[in-house]
Amino acid sequence: MPASYAANNCIYADSNNPAATITFASPTSASALSFLSANANGAITIQVIIHHTDATTETNTFVSKDWFNGTPAAYIANGRVNTSTRVINTLNGNNPRLYEALFALANTASPVTSLDLLWTTNGNPSTASRIVVFAVSGATGAVAPILTSPLPASTNVYAGSPAMFAVGASGTAPFSYQWQKGTNGIFANLSDGGDVSGSNTNVLNFSSAVFADAADYRLIVTNIAGATTGNAATLTVFSTDADVTQPGDPITSFGGGLFGDGPPVNAIDNNMGTKLGMNLSPAGAPSGVVVSPNAGATLVTALRVYTANDTTARDPIDYKLEGSVNGGGSYTLIASNSLALSDNRNNLPGIAPDPLTQAVQEVRFTNSNGYTTYRLTFSHYKGGSSQGSFQIEEIELLGVNTNLPIQVVVPNTARAYVGSALTINATVSGSPAPNSRWQKKISGVFTYLSDVGTVTGSQTTSLTINPTAFGDAGDFRIIATNSLATVTSAPVTVIILTTNVDVTQPGDPIVSFGDQSAGHYSATDLAPQCIANDFTSYINGGSGASASAGFNPFAGPVGVVVTPAAGKTIITGVRFYPGSDTSIDDPADYTLEGSNNGGASYTTLSSGALAIPDERNDVAFAVDPLTTSVQEILFANSQGYTSYRLTFNHVKDDGNAASLRIGELELLGVVAPAQLVISDTTVSGGNLNITGSGGTPSGGYTVLSTSDLTQPVASWATAGTGSFDGSGNFSISIPVSPANPKQFYLIRTP
């Protein structure tokens, strides 16, 4: 086919024109044929019918590759001619590409007269795919081995399962075969032995694959004309140990704020359609998960990490696995190393993890110690030190259940209202039976407790404080000891809550300020969500540069102004509850102010940093400080106010957060007592008449009298008593004597 722009110079075939014929002007004998071709829209299998002068035919096939980025390439054009402009268009560099495909002929004596090429549906090609054959050449004499397609595919098996690689060859027989095993690109000849057989045939077998078999394999085929080395295929051998984590195991994340990809539970939910994703804070920071298998003590010897479906830049490139026997109080290093996760992605909703068919890396390590809690840390990412987010689809910790000399499990927190009883229950087991003793951190040092005063159970697994005081708040831990081991638990943070009630109620007047998101989150003000008595989040987009589009960064100040319908109140505390949103949106500081003139001026009551827990509150949870995630701030205040302004300047991660979000707010205090007011005093008929309001409805009062203001109130004389009416109004007449030139009166309520 000579190069020409006026005559036919190539063969074209597609689904609409599937057949083409090449007729040779000078039939020639050949021992092999070679085709120079390229495709568009994917690879195509082409069937070739070879016609000989002696009227015989033979059939063969070859696979033609797509012109874009295929390997190996016979020719790289680095551009193509635009026939309209006669200009060479460059295409992403190193494209388009042409490829060689070849096969041997069975009839090498009779000249080849023509070739019928047929576009086939083998391999389910795109209906838009098409092939162009630019040249056909023939070889005579002995033909070096031609490895037939398909070449061996990489194979995944469980340890103990059989595996096989097979390669066909054509050319001038006879052939000799030599399989090679490669690690890190270095190959060496393979011999039969152990579970390996067929090392000198075209079929390599593993009767029962072991971890040492995991490697790259390739076949070298040799004949009289030379040697051909095939492409390498990878054998991956996976552990048969079970995953000790299961859906429902307690799991938390660290190192960043959760975003829309989902919560930590997605990492162990056995669903390849959900994933764990976090915004790293700061960018490139270490991140990971802490999981405590419900299976109890386990001995883990392998880890699997499955890739998610998003950009590969979010993939971790290293790991560190640590174990704990005291609920995370302290950790021991189990293993750490680099990761080389596949760039292939997983997105299979509802499908369970399967290492044989999905993109995953398994790392194995030596470990002889059992643990009850594991911390998995990823410190670096494919996206580099500036990577702002992290993502994995699923993790599996592989191992077996085991026994420990002592196991200790304690809650992370214990809470009680001040004045009520608090009990911390630890689960302690072991053989021989351990002894237990509690400690409390006092002045930075953990100190043993004794059964004194309000404390009981200090040498049992249940510590009780009854009644509690605010001074009981702090960190506690239990130490369990037997003849084989001593285990110190993780700290239990005791939180003592005020009994003051929330003076706000759903429906109280409340408005936002500082939100410049232009209705991105809602067409109406979401401020009422702050005091809705549920965990539907209040959202404020702030005034960041991209606030109107709903993008980061966040900028304050923002907040709410609330006017409790209860009237004037004395506030001495605030509770901040997170919602179900990512923790990077939590407020990081606050200022609370009060006003008695409708907001014309404010007085600061309290301000400072916040440390709202990263644990989230689901919208289905009931608002309860004893059972849900919350931070309570208490402060001194004796002044009542009718409205309050709560201001936030920052969230936990201004750079990555697009908004501030709060699950619920509670202003804690009491309704200010009514102020007694004397509205009128008159003297007539020898009596002092006093009228007023603001008393306790139907309550009683006493009028005290003295002529000497230097006397203490306790020594004043009773001049009269009375009762307030149902509205708190009162009226009383007190006899006066002209003999007393001056007299002072005081109205006292109980």
C-alpha cells in the first residue's frame, strides 16, 4: 500500500463497514505477516483470512490498539495533520501512535494472494470503534517466536489456592520455554519445585500458592530464529485470615474534619459503595481511625486498604498500625511501612469487599501480641504535602481472636448533674483474676483514690461519687493487676453538668447576623434551628471570599441574637452541641453578651476558646447533655438581661470550612425574679398608704420600720403584714404618729 493522497493507501473498517480486502499485486510466500495499524474508540479484534495461490486458506486474528497512549508502540507520530488547515495538531504529547501486530503462517510455501480483514465483536468493542491498517509486511524463512494474545493476565488468589499462567506461541517450531520470576524489575529463571511446576513449558502452575510466590512472572520462548520475552504478569497472594473488624464496631477518625463522603463507620461497613473522607487540618496532616473490634482481643498480622472512587491524590502512601489493651490509653507499634495503592478505583454500592476482584493492597507483618483497640495512621498522600483531603473505601484488619492476661475497657466519658450520683463502670477480665484500683488526676498527677467522703468503690471495677460536686470533674483511670501483667486504662473524663435549665425555647425570637452566603444554604434564616430542641443544624455561611457560592474559606464574625420569651433571665452557662456535620465547621470561639435595651447596647458576660467534641450528634438523637456530644461553659454572672448576642469569629478549620454549623444551643440560667416596685405613697387620716406591684402573686410580705438607718434590718420593727393579689399588686395602710418626726419603711418578701 504505497503512500499516496490520491489513491487508496490504507484499509479502513468499522461496525458499519466491517469487511475489507487487501489484494497483493505480486503474490509472495511468507512465513509470517505483520500489520501496522491504529484504532479510534478502543481496541478491536480483527479476523484475517489468508488466501494462497494453491487455493488454500487459513484464518488468524490480531488485536489492534487505540491510537492514544497504548504500549508498546511501533511508531509515535507526535501530531497529526488537520486536513482543513494543513497544520499538524499536537495531541497531549507522544500521540497518535501506531502498533505492530503479527502472526505466523501455517502454509509457508504457497504465495499469499489476498487478505480478508473482518471487524469482529470479540471483546465487546465500542460500536464507534474503527481500525486503519497502514501497512502489511511479510517475513520469509524461520520466524522468531510470536506470543499469541491474550498474554497472561495478572492473577489474585488466596494463600493455598492454585494459580496458573499460560502463553501460546507461534512461529518456527520447535520451541523451548523458560519462565522467570521478578521482584522490583529484576528477573531470574524459575525451576520446578515446591508448589511450582511447568517452569519449562508454556503453562506455569502453582498447586497451592504461598506468600513467597507473590511476584511478577514472564515467559521467554526460544527457537532457531531467536528468543521472544513476553510481558510480565503479577501473582498476588492474599491472606485467608478473617477481618476482625465488622460493621457496628466502635470507630472514630482523627486528623481532619469529615466531609460529604461519609463518617468513619464507612471504613468498616463491608460496603464498597461508601467511603471515609476527611478534609485534612492542616493540609497534608496525618489522619486515620481508631477502632475497637467487638470481637474482643485479637492478634492482627495483616492490613488491607481498598481505594475509593475519587482522585488518586487522596490515597495514602504510608501507614502505621498500633495496638492498645487499655482502650487507647497507650499504644504499642505493630507495623509501619510505605503503601503503593493502585490507581484503579472502587465504586460498587452494596457489594462486599473482595480482594480478588477489587483495587486493594494487602500488607503483612509479624506480630505475636493481642490487642483490643487499634489506631491506624496515614502520614503522607499521593498528592504531597499540600494535599487537603484524604479518602479510603474500606479497611480490613486480618487476624484471629486471642486471650490476654488482662483486658480493661472503660467509657470515654462519664457525666452527671451536680448533686447527683455518678458511677464509672469498668470491664476488667483476666486470669488470674485481677485486682483493680482507681486514680484521679490531681494537679497533673494521677493519684490513688480511697473510699472517703463521697467516694466509694475505689478498689472495685465500679467507682461511685455521691453526691457530685463541680470539683469532681476531671480525668479518672483504673489500674488492673494480676501475677502476669498490669494494665492501666485510658482516661475517663468526668463531666459535671449544671442543673440550671435552658431559658430558651423553640419559638423564641432569634435572628442571624454575619451571613453573606446569599441564601446558598436556605432562602430563610436558619437561626431558629439553634434552639429547636433537635440536632437539625444551624448554618451560617459567613463572609469569606467565596461565601455566596458556598465555598471555603470561612470568615466571621457571625452569630445569633435571641430574646427569650421567659423575659429577663440570669445566664451562668452555655451548652454547645455539634450536629451531624463535619467537625471542621464547629465554632472555635465565642462571645456572649446581654442587653436590656433591645440590643442598643450590650454587656459582655463570657468569652473564650471552644473545644467542641469531634463526636457527632445524629439528627435522630434526643438533645440530652448526659448522653450526647456537648461542651458546657460555666461563668459567674448575677445580672439579668432580656436579650443575648452570641458571636463566633472562627471555626475549627477556617481554610477548609465553608460555613459555621451548630446542632443546638442552650443558654443556662434562671428567670430573674420580679422586682418589687412602690408606685405611690400618701399620708391621710393618720395612716401611711403604700401601693405597688411586682410581688409574688398571692405571696406574703412584711413592712418593717425604723427611725435609725444605722440599725441592721434584723432589728427593725414589724409595722404590718399583707398579701399580694393574683397579679402581684399590693396596698397597705400603716398608722403613723406625730411623735415620730421621721420614720423609714422597708417591704420584705420571703
